[in-house]
Amino acid sequence: MQKVFSKSFLSFQAYYRKTTNKITRIKVLDTAGIMIHTSQNLNRDFAYGAELMTNLRLVKWFGVYASLNLYHYRLEGNVQGADVAANSTNWSGRMTASFNLKHNFRFQLMAIYRSPTVTAQGTRKGFFYSNLAIRKDFFKRKLNLTLTARDLLNTAHYESTASGVGFYSHSVFRRQWPTISLNVSYIINNYRQKRQKNQNNQEAPPSGVGF
């Protein structure tokens, strides 16, 4: 269900998703006591829930894209001969604020949260992170420079637990500082505007994601 008004839209959808032969990252302790990290097609999972999305173009120079996803998650399978049957209620949220400034400058701030969830061998804690991007266009927007800082507040701490035959592990991954990158691109043919036209030659609803 989607409602379009002016240059904004509000969308709501319910869904059910099933994945078979799911590629799963697992840990295995070998006979020499070495922990092996690998991926295998071991499981199947099920998810059903609802997602709410909105793109609000409040004024010409400012817009907000936001989404909220709430779902029940169930995981089934077999890891190293042990049956897996776990479930959790998960949710995630995302918001992107975009500013169109003078002199062809654009500024974008993104925030994302993902809740705790079960995994094939344990759990993964929730985490939050934010990104910042500044873009400058040249030559009628054919050339652009984009400076991006990922995990701006250094909050993306990935923490998980896992257990299996002969082991239990608690892992924490933290970046020491944000990841900063500079991207330079030049547009030869702008196909993006053509894709935004529908068959009736009308503007499609804005996606609100990215520059």
C-alpha cells in the first residue's frame, strides 16, 4: 500500500519470506584446537512482518527518508550434527536526511539501527551506526566529488556469541576510527533521469536513498 502526495510518499507493506539452503557463517574447532571460520549452506530461515517507509520532501532544499521494519525471525537447520531451532523478534530502523545547499553542495546524514537476533550458533547483539557524506558537483553535475565518513560516531560495535562441539566464543569487533573515503565520478550519459520516468511519462516516486 502506497500513498503519494506532492513529491513525497508513504508506504506500508506486510511480507512473508522463506530462504532455503541459507549460506551461514559458522565456527568449527578442529582437532588441533584451531578455530576455523567458514561458510556453508546449512539452514533455512523464515521471516514475517511489516515495513513502513516514507520519503518527505519538506522543502526544495531538504528531505527525509525513513523506514521501520518489524518482523519475527525463525532459523532451522543442522550444524555439525546438532539441530538448530531458534527464533527472535527483530526490528531495524533507518533514516537519511538530505540537504541541497548553495553552489552545488549536497550534504547527507544517515543513521541505521539493527536489533539483536539469533544466529545458527548463538546470538548477535544490536548495533547502531551513522554515516556522513558531502558532495560537490561541477560542470552541470557531470563531475562530482563525494567525501564519505562511515561509522561517524564510532558506535558500530559488532558483538556476538557462538557455541559448538568443544567450544564457546564471545566476539567483539570495534573500529578504532571512522572510515573516510573520497570518490570522484564523471557522468558521460545520464540514464538515471530516464529510469525515473514511468510508461506514462510521469515522474516516478522519489526513492530518497543516496544522492
